[in-house]
Amino acid sequence: MLTYILTLITVDLFTKVIIFFNFMDLNFTILNDNFGFNPFINREQISIFNSLFNLGVSTNGLIIINVVVLVLLCLLYARIKAVFGTDKHIAVIFVLFISAVICSIIDKLLLGGSLDYLLMIRWICDLKDIYLFSGYIYLVVYIIKNVDLVTFSKDQIQKLFGFKS
């Protein structure tokens, strides 16, 4: 699992290094400006929650939040693995989420924001955002296909979080 996380982080980081040093002035769009390449260092709306809800959380505050989320993701994965076991799908979902959070922390520490460069339907993003979005989609599909929410019981939730009945 660690190898996959490090690979995704490395791909994100090297892509940004190449863009930063070679392609910051390159801009193009296709399909009525819905898709394209438009690199810029985003220091204003560096968190989707910050921009959607106008929270005004500082970069340092966002770094702390990301570190807390990273720790929680690692603890949750370890707990799920210990209690229920895990399959490759659960591992991939956590690899995507954990990689995205680490990439976000690196961006904020090195750039004070994020080097966004992919324009997709008037939304500008980077690989870390794609990791995160892919993880969400994968999680939703996994839950729909594999978890019977009708029979998912209070006992299973208590078992996951270690509560006694």
C-alpha cells in the first residue's frame, strides 16, 4: 500500500515540478473552453470547502486540518482492516484518499497553495484533486455494490468503533 501511495505522490510532485519550471506560460483550451491546460498557483481557493462555504481558514489552518484528516484516515483504515479485513477495493480507496491528503500538505508547505493546471468543465484542478474525486466515486460505487445498507446493523458500527453493546 505504501508503494502505491508514494508512487501517486511522486507522479503528482514531478508533474508539478515539470510544469512549474517549463510550462507556466502555456495555456490552451478545447471544446468551447471546457477542457484545457491553464497552470497557475492557486493561493486563494486552496480548499474546496474553504471556497464553497467561504470559511476563510488560513493556509496554516488548512495544513493542520489536512494532518488531522491524514491521521484519521490511517487510523480508520487500520481499524477496518483489523475488524473486517480488507479487500483490494478498500485498499485502493484509501490509497487515493491518503495520497491526495499528503499531496495537499506538500502543496501548501512548498507553494503556499496549489499548482492547479487541468481545466475540466470550467473547474481547474490537479492530480491530487483527481485522486480525491476518483476515491469518492470508487467509494460510492463500492458501497452501492457491496454494502447492504438495510442490514448494515448497529452491531457492525459498534464493532468498527469498538463500542460494547
